[in-house]
Amino acid sequence: MRNARFLIPILAVTALLAACGGGGSAAKLQPNDIAVVGSAHITNADFAEMIAQAKENYKASGQAFPKVGTTAYESLKSQAISLLVQTSEREQKAKEMGVTITDKQIDAKLKALKQQYFKGNEKKYRAQLKKQHLTDALVRKDIRSQLLAQALYEAITKNITVSDSDIKNYYETNLASYSQPQSRGAQYILIKSKATAQSVYQQLKADDTEKNWCALAKKYSGDSSTKNSCGKSTFSKGQTVKVFDQTLFSAQTGVVQAPIYDSTNYKAYFVIRATTAVKPAKTTPLKDAKASIKSTLLNQKRTDASNKWSSDLTKSFCSGSKIKYQIGYTPSPDPCTATASTNATTT
């Protein structure tokens, strides 16, 4: 059984929602606190628990845990504190919004994880906890955090919709993405020397077989992407240099064309043969693209709404001294300092 890393990766969490604010000023810092967030206390024990998990993650990935006092450790410490603060903020806001996670939900999620990683075997689950220096309570705590973040996200975005007008505007703005230009199969040999190009052309006119194309392309072509595939490729209209494009899309299928010279990019000659008929341009109609566009726009709108909600609440929570840190535990960068800077710049 592979090592089951089913917990949230500590200090690598991309929360669906960032800081969530609440009302009132911060509670008074207690000796065992590293910070207070509104009415909630974040303790040394909370911080130690997170650092212990981080150490286990480093160990599992074969990395040395940063030494206390180093820049790397201070960065890790700041991330841990910021995550603890964000989690506290999120929980307080969830309570205010009436968003709750029940033990039944946690049980169901844990049962699914046990089935996924241990085929429902309780002994194997417990053995893995011991191996990772975890407890069942900590697993449930992390599951609750995941479920709460998802529930908040759903509450914020549940009323977001995409109109037919939104879809039509997106389609028309990005029409090029739904259009395929003309295309055509070709064989070609790129040659620097005019004399060699003429010689290759004459050889192909005399013996226009696949075997000869393969041999001559391999021997003479200066294009490494096709010289070992008999010079074969497919081109869209307008994809390559003008002289090549014009020749290919006007040539008779299966007829070797006299050498043409590109004076723009390649400074070389091409011997070309169109191998297929021109495939007509095609545009995917709106009705066929509608479902995909709707999904794209819905995700965009939900992300934008979540980010705005999160940003607004961070600003609210950072105002009025609602967050206080014990000396030596202010994260760097401090999210509230960054918010204040953003406000000043905007103003």
C-alpha cells in the first residue's frame, strides 16, 4: 500500500476562501497565545501542532526541515501563522453566515477517504496515522476545514448565473478560438543551396515515390522536425512563411513544385509537394460551443466573486485592531499591512 497523504498538505493549502472577517475588536492576548483573531485565541499549541505536521511532510518528501532562525524557517513560520489566522477568520464568518459542518458530514468524508486509500480497512488506517504521527482527531479537524471552505464557497457563489447574452458576447469576442482555417498536408525539403535544390527537384520529378522522398529528405533537408519523416507535415493557412503558404495552397495535389526561395525567415529554398486536397475552413457554431462557454464563464464569475468577497472581508477584519499578534509572531508579509498599502494606493 502506497503512503496515503490524504490530509491537507500543511503550508501548501490553496484555500477556496482567504481571510474572513468578523465584527468587534480583538480579544486580549493571553500568555499562551501567538495571536487573537476577533474573539478567538490562536495558541502556542495550535502553532506547534501545525509545525509538527509540516516536519512530517518534509520528512516524507525527503527534505531537511529548516533550522530555527533561518530565513527558510521564518518563511515557514509566517505561512503557518497566516494559515491559522485565515482558518480562524473563516470559521467565525461561517458561524455568522449560519454555515455549519456536522459530525455526520465529517464521518462520511472520512469513510470515503478510508475506502479510497485503505479499502475501508480500519487497522491500515490506524497504522498510517501512527506512521505519520497523526491522530484521528487531527484528521477530522483537517477534513472539517476542507468541508467548511467548500461550504462557504458554495454559499457565496450559489446565486451566480450566466446569461445567453454573456455566452454570445464571449463567443463573438473569442471567435478565432472557435474557427479552424484551411489546412493541407505536404511534403517538403528545406535546402540552403540553390544548385542542390534544383538537383533534388529534378530527382523527385524523375522518381516521385515515397521511398525517394524519404531518402532525399533525410539526406538534404535542413528541417530537423521533418527530415526523418519523409518531409511530411500539415499546415494551416497562414501558418508559415508567405511564399511557402502561397505555393502550398495553390498547388495541384501530388505534383512536385519547382524550388521556391524564402528571403524572410529561412533564407533557403523549399521543394514542395501537396499531399492532400485543401481542407475547408470550419467554424464551430455557437450552439455547439454554448455548454463549454457557459462552464468557463460560470467558473470565472464564481472565482471573481469569491476573490472579491475574500478581499473585502480581509480589509474589514484588518481594520479596527481585530487581529493582534504576540511579539515575534507577526507574519511577514503581514496580510493587514499589504491590505493597508493597497487601500492607500487605490486612494
